[in-house]
Amino acid sequence: MSNDRAMLLKVTLRMVVTVLAWLCSNQAQGDDDPIFHLGICELREGGEATAESISTKFDICLNGRAGGQFSYVSGNSKENFVTSYAEGTGSLHVTEYFSLFAEGYRHRRFTFDDTSTETIESDSKMLVARIGNAALHGYSLTAGKFRSPFGIGIKDASQSYQYLSDEYHWSTYDFGAWVTWDDLKNIFFDASFVNESVPEGRAEREKLIESGDWGGSVRLGYDFSAIEGARLIGSIYAQKNGLRRTGVGFINVNSRGDTNWVEFVRTRTTPDGKVTPFRQIIKFGYQSVWRSASRWSVNIEEDRGLHRLAEFAHHISFFKHAEFNLGIMMQRTLASPYYDRWHATSGIEVFL
């Protein structure tokens, strides 16, 4: 370990110890309005925390979940796989005008075939600083590492479903800044500028400057009262290298609180789309609210000419911070070689 890294680690540990000591002192005094919150501040797409959990004083919010899911493939036991995962988010609100956000994950998947293949993924999804708060003031400026704002931002499918799905239509460069404006009534607007991240093992800054790429996105959302409450979102994302992506999404939340959505995205690797064929995907989803400690969810997607996925799942809550889920999933490959797979999934998750 280099001297710089050792010093950074030492300073970080001291900061963590200081914060923990302060938190313990704060909790021991029985503060009726504590600064430390678990599972209250929900880190939504773009680092938006729930407005009721942010005050004008110092607030720390932590949220996370961990679990495992087994996927049994009908007719081919060698394709059975297990997914274990841990995901966490944290936010530090110095005041209502300045906040820090972090989000990370670790996923492990392995099969039961003769080769016993295993994949491990871990990374930080978000490391940003934010000035302002669109939920409170109607504006915010975010800078750091994040996924460029694009699409409706709903991801309710199981870990098995997400493993088989493709993030191609939502992947972006992830270092830059973005501005959000909200009229606090029915319109919001996002605009971002992002740079190509430095590939692992290539630390020479000059190479990044010589071959670096950049991109940006624009997203506009409009809420209206039709069908008991709906939101229409249009998005555009582009990169200097020629990639172009457009998307439109529709979200409906009925009077009972159930959510339905549909999203369409088309991606071209060149501005005119003539050099290589474009790709497009359409997604449908449904998520019920919790009723009698259970809820239902449906996810369907078709990536034109490549694959089709569908999942129907039931979720059962117990002990307030745990969930058991059962589901049936259909996987169909539309490109050669063609094949169909049926999955029976089950898993358990604990969360803050």
C-alpha cells in the first residue's frame, strides 16, 4: 500500500470513529429528534431523499438490504444458479442545501454445473455531492459519480431477473454533473454532462484525454391527474462517439397505491443508425402495495430480436424487516440459437 493510500485510509478511519462516537453520544442523550436515521431516508434515482426526513440540521441516513435467491431451471439442472447480494445507500445532510450521497453493491452468483462457475460484482453506483434539493426548493446541482438520468428509474424485478436482463439500454458514462429543476407542481427537468471513466488498470491521465469520450442527457417529466394519477417521461442520451438513445415512459399510480408502468427505449450506435442495426426494448411492470403483509409484482420486457423475459412474483413480509419471495420466470432467446427456459425462483431478503 502506498503512503498516500495509507494516509487516506488512516484519515478515513479517524473520521468514521469520530462520527460513531458522536452518534452514540447523541443517542445516549435521548434526543427526541435524532440525527441518525435507519431506513427513513430513501435514496431514489438521482440521490433524491424523502423531503420529510431532511431538516435544517445535521442528518445521517442509512438504508440497505441483503439476501439470496435460488433460480431452478426446468429441464436443465446444470443451469440452476444462486444469487447472493448486499446493497447499501447512505446520505449525509449537512444542511437542507448541501448533502453527500453514496451507494454501492456486491453481487455473487454461482451455478451447480460441473464447472461450478462463479461471478462476483462489486462497485459503487453513486458517490456525489449535491447543492440544493429539488424536493424542497425546486432545484439541485449534483456532481460526482452517478448514472446519467435517463428513463423512468423503476427497478422492481428480482435479482434473478436482473441477472438475465440487459443493462445495455441504460448504461452511461458515470462521472460528471447534473442539474435538476422542479416546479414543485407537475413538471421536472434534468440535464447532465458525463465523462468517460478511467478503465481499471489505466491510470495515465494523458491517455484518457487523448481518447476520452463524453456524453450527456436530457429528461423531462410531466405529472397529470388522468387515470387517478400519471407521469409521462421523455429522455434523450447521446455520446460524442455517436451513440444515440431515446426513451419514453409512462407511470400510473392508482387510488389504492398500485403502480403500473411501460417504457420504450431505442438505442443507435451512430446518429443515423445506418452503420449497425438499432436496438430497442419495451418493458411493462406492475407493483401492488403491501396488503396483509404481502404484495404482487409483474415484470415483462422484450429486447427486439434478442430476448424476452417475464416474471410473476409474490412477496411476503415478516418480522417487519424481512421478506420472502416466490416467483415464476420465463426466458426466451429470440436470436439463434433459439431456446425457452422456465425458472422457479425463491429467496429471502432482510432490509433496514
